[in-house]
Amino acid sequence: MHDLKNYTKKRRFLSFSCFFTRKKASRNTFKYHSQKKPDQRRLRYILPVLAVLLALYPFSFVVTSLKPKIMGVFNSWTTFAQASSPEIDAYQSFHVASPFLNNADLSGEQLIVPLDGAGSIRFTIDPDLQQEVHETMRSKDVPYGVFVAIEPKTGKILALTGYSSVDPAWGRSPYFNLYPMASLFKIITAAAALEQNKVGPDTLFEYRGSSYSENPKYWNINPGRSNQSMPLSLALGKSINPVFGRLASDYVGAESIMTYAHRFGFNQVLFPGTGVTPSKAAVPQDDRQLKLMGAGLGREVKISPLHAAVIMAAIANHGTMMTPLLAEEIRDKDNKVLYSLQSRSIRKLVTTETAEQLTRMLLTTVTKGTSRKAFHDRRGRPLLDSVTVAAKTGSINGTDPSGHYSWFAAFAPVNDPQIALVALIINQDKWKIKASYLGEKALEQFFLAKETKSQESGI
């Protein structure tokens, strides 16, 4: 791996260099080799790094087992480029590219890592979107923030970034880690019910208890008495816990909800070789746990932001989940193309009809639901007047890291989705911003940039 230590000497692109300017020395092994050798007075820094390297030693056997396809990237890029069968697939390209993302340089309108004398990697990332999102998190001083954006039809990753004002090292790859899914799971509950033709978006649900009650004891209706009621589509937009708890218990059932959790990618290696931690969903042991799970209150249901973004992109893509792609192109030292972007589907999550029903329901989040304030000004005028947004929010308290978790997942525009995104903000004692705020800023930047480019090309 020592021949990678000087793979780039160019000035780093602003949106990535800002990750490191105030940080302590990185523990990332690729980054570590590019730093100066510490002197004896800094011996206390060497020992922890050596411990990390020793811990990673077994990983070298995994890499070796994949040669000649990816061994060269991590041991010797030159060896990789000269391999007899250098072609790599989509997952291997992700695995190859991800360690180099934070060292990319801006070249024209794309991010590229030139590996001195040994080729280059061109990323799918939208530099303007990436920078806008990161700068928003930095300027708002968020304790912990994660953002992922994907092009629904192709699976191209448009943004992949994290930031923390509390722990700078946390922002290296938080998009691969697991966090409580909260009310985003209501999408899966709804999908399971819709697929079984047991309900529709207009099905009227009665319930008791407050909208955001977390105690299933108070959710069941009292026959013959006055109960609250709401259409299922609006209940999704407003994230009504009792409605989705009853939906899971009375209509879906434990077996079906676990079947759809698995179909959506839980409890399995969905993205092999990418470093993304598999999402988890524990089997509910009784009716109470089933109701909590269906309402998005099951604390053992955990998902990575990347996986959540892939799910939203799948709904936008008529129910078809695409492989997430990070590398646009990989070339060897002779400028030969070893990999070029190849979109491929993973599976069908739901039927096209169900995807359309879910989209209709998700529209209410921005128009009448939990994200209405984030997408309208004080006079009630939409901030994205010409863009229709399907979205879902979620909120729950968590411990790793400790704080209040605020989710926002969306895609837009609804009639021809160009972007699907997921934002996660973890606030502590003092709130900074919600995830829906970050999501709105990202969509604003994305569509403003597209409009500007369209106008320029028209001229």
C-alpha cells in the first residue's frame, strides 16, 4: 500500500478539504500514508494507528482473494492496471472508489482522483450539490449530519457526505453506518398493506390517542364511541403513529411485515463488498412490538442513510431498486478504461401500481404534513413552486451518538424523478436544524443548478 502515499498533490476541492482543515490526524489508512512521519515526541499517536493497522490486517486476505480485480487498488494500483482481467463490476467499483472520495479534485464539473502514474477515478458526485449540503451543515453547526442523494433511474450517487461539529472524525463515512429508522419505516408498513390489496390511499382509519403517541395501549378504537379518523395517505404525511400501529397489527401481520422488511433489504448483505453495514429489523415478539414496529417506533429497526436513499430512489423508479454507483469511470496508468458506469437493477420492491400509490401518499408530507413549514414561507407560499416533492420524515431519540434523530427522505419531481435523497440530523441539548431543512436546501440547489444550465445551453 505504500505506493499510494502520494497519489495526488493537487489542491483539494473545497467541499472535501473542509472536512479535514480542523480535524485531528485521520485514522484512515490511505490518508495516514500521505502524512509526514511523526517524531519521537508524537510517539503516542503512532501506537493507536499501529493498533488500527493490526486490526485491519485480516482484511488483506479478503483483498488478496479478489485479485486481480481489486487487489491492485489497495496493494498496488500498477499491479491492478496490468492484471490480465482488469474489468470490475459495479460493486467492486464502489469498493475501489469509496476510500478515495475525500481526496477528489475538481476537474471541470466533475470530481477526479488522479493516482500518480497509476490511473484515475472519476466520481458520479455532483460537486455543487455536495458543497452546498456540506456548507449548510457546517454553517448551522450541526452536532451530527449525514446526507445522501441518488439519481433514481441509474443509481448514480450525486452526494455522499457527513459533518459533525462535535466529533470531526465522525464525518468520514457515517452514511455506511446504522441508525434507528424511526418513522421512515411507515413506508414499508404501507407498502406491505397496499401490496396485499387490504387498504388504499383513501382508506379511512379510526384511532385513539394523540397523533404522536408512543404507547400502543391507547391506540385501539372504542366501538360505538367517538374516535379520530384520517385517510391513510394523510396519515402517512402527518406520520400518525396510532394509524400505522393499527395497520401493522390489524391488516399486515408480523409474518408479512418481516417479508417486506426483507424485500426492502433488511437482515441481508444488500450491497456486497461496499462497506455498507447491513440494515437490521428484529422480529416482533408480540402484538405490542408489532404495533411499535409498524409505527416506526421499533428501536431495533436500524438502517444506513445510503440504504434509505436507495429505497426512496426505488419508489421513485416505479418500484425498481438500482445498484448505488459511486464511480463514473476508472482508468489505468495507460489511460485504458477499466470500468465505466453500468446501471443495473437489484430487485423489484413493489409493483408499479404500489409505487404510484406510495408516491401519492408521500406527497402529503410537504403539502399538508410534517414538512409543510420547511417547504413554505411565512405566507404559505411554496419555496419550490415548480417542483413537486414526495417525502417522509422521521424522528426518534438515539444513543449512538446520543441525541434526537431527525430524518428526511424525498424524491422530486414526482412526474419525472431526477433526485432521491436522505438527510439525517442528530441534535443534542440545543437544536440546530431539522433534516427537512437540509433536504429543502439541497433540492433548491439541485433544481436551481439544473435550471441555470438549461438556460445557458439555450443561449
